[in-house]
Amino acid sequence: MHNQEPSLADIYLARRRIYNKVIRTPLIESRPLSKLTGSEIYLKLENLQTTGSFKLRGATNKIMSLEPEALEKGVITVSSGNHGLAVSCAARELGIPATISVSTATVENKVAAIKNMGAEVLMDGGTYDEAADVANQKMNDLNLTMIHPFDDPDIIAGQGTIGLEIIEDLPEIDTILVPLSGGGLMSGVALALKTIKPSIYVVGVSMDQGPAMVESIKAGRIVEVDEQPSLADALVGGLGRENHYTLNMVAKYMDEAVLVSEDEIAAGMVFALEEHHQVLEGGGAVGIAALLAKKVKHPGKHIAIVISGGNASMPTLMDLARSLSS
Ligand SMILES: *Cc1c(COP(=O)(O)O)cnc(C)c1O
């Protein structure tokens, strides 16, 4: 009993549902990046989204589409941080209870922010996949509604509203760079853009340690990867035990996959700080990192980068600053 893949119409419906709950973030030109690359480079600043990442779009769309009985019982999810924060925020906005299962490896500032939103936090899994098992158990026990972090048509449609905003602001767009983990962001953004303008070239960017989606697409099935700590903590984690939507959608829409190293991610974060005075988390900086490292094979003339989040911890930022001055 599964729904169909979302359509462009679902993304427009999502926008109607969430427009007064999320920020229409700015798309700014990065003149320094344009100069370096010889293309026009634009940054879609979802680090400025409420909760500090794009995940509020999908979470809000999903929760606002639930039946009243489900809302009353409450929602549960597993998260590496930003999705949990988004679900907590959307749940609080609607006055319903939220439970968030995070792995013990989750960055502290994100756990603190989730607790601050008033959600209940479970910390019983050592890895992302174990935290998912914890969440599934609790969901069954208490009859809660699972808000999947990426593999859900309403989540994908919510993230897809970013694609609508980008093409409205930059109709000339020919290339999009999207951070890639579970693929909800890419599925939604690429669905919107390629349906409206099929010639757009879609580049997914993951970290080179444990890129679960890229490995799974290569293998044609879900591949389990080792979870290594990364500056791009929001990109760490597997696809889970099964996948109904994003593996197919990313395989269909992605034209090129780029992997970036920890040093390249750090360089992307530093670039955003120095040149744009924007604080990005590692996952939010991988698109900049890919361009700086000249790793995109077919960069176009009008390139947009989804800057997916800005929830970097203070210790991480201080390490970054220290590595610069040494
Ligand atoms: C969740 C997240 C991603 C990846 O999104 P997916 O839908 O899982 O591919 C990228 N960047 C940030 C900051 C995120 O929070």
C-alpha cells in the first residue's frame, strides 16, 4: 500500500500549504564564484530558512497533510539533527507532540535545539540506522505517525518548493548542484526543475566517505555504508532497510554525482564565511566545495547551488578558524 511518486502538481500544492510557515529564501549571485569559474553562480540560501535548514519545508508539508486523529497522537522521526529540528518546529507550530530519535553521534548543538523546541529526544542508537530501529519500535508501541526524513511523497514535494523558487528567480538556469544524502532534497528539486525545464543538468554532491545514495545507484539496490564522522554530518547515514521513492527518483534525475573530501568541504565553508559572511554547516557547503575543487564535469553558464543548511556547531567553526590561522 504505497502512494505514487509525487508530481509537479504536488509541489505546487505543497507550496500553497506551507507558504506562510516557511521563508522564501534569497537566491544571490556569488560574484567571487562567478569570477573563479567563468559561469554565473547563484546560491539558494536555505541556511537562512527557519530552523537553519530546508528540512522545515518537507516536515511542514507532511505534518499539515495528516488526519486529525494522527495529529492528536503525535509524530515521531529519526534524524541526524536538521530533520528532527524541523519536525519539532512544525509540530510545535501545530500544537502536537513530537518524539525524535537521534544517534549518539548527533552533533550537540542540534540535539540541544531539538530539546529547546519542546520535543522528546531518544538517544538509544549508536548509528543512524540503529536510531531508525528505535524510532520504528516506539512508533508501533504508541501508534505514532512516522515522519520519514526523505522517503515520503509529501516530504519530497515540500523540498521541491525550493526548485519552484529557484526557476522563478533564475529562468535561465541550466545547472543545479544539490547536496545529496537520502535524496529527498534532490528528488523534489529535480522533479520541479526538470518537469518545468527538462534540459537542466542535475548534479548531486555527497561526501566521499560513505555516500550511501551514490553507492546504491551504482549497485542498483540499497547498499549499507560505514558511517564515518564528517564535517557534513547532515549527509551521514544510510538509506534504511527499504526505499520506495528517492532511489528511483535520484537514479532518474541525477546526471552527475560528485564526491568531495573533508578538506574540500572545509574550503567551501571558509569560502562562504570569507566571501559572503554566511555560516554554513558542512552539508550546506558541499556544492561550493564541488565547484571550488573543479569537480563538476559539465558546469553550465547559469548555475544554482542549493545551500542546504547552516547549523554548524561553535566548536566546529572555531576549529575551522584555527586551521586558517595556522
Ligand atoms: C538533510 C540534509 C541534506 C540532505 O538531504 P536529503 O534529502 O537527505 O538528501 C543536505 N544538507 C543538509 C544541511 C541537510 O540537513
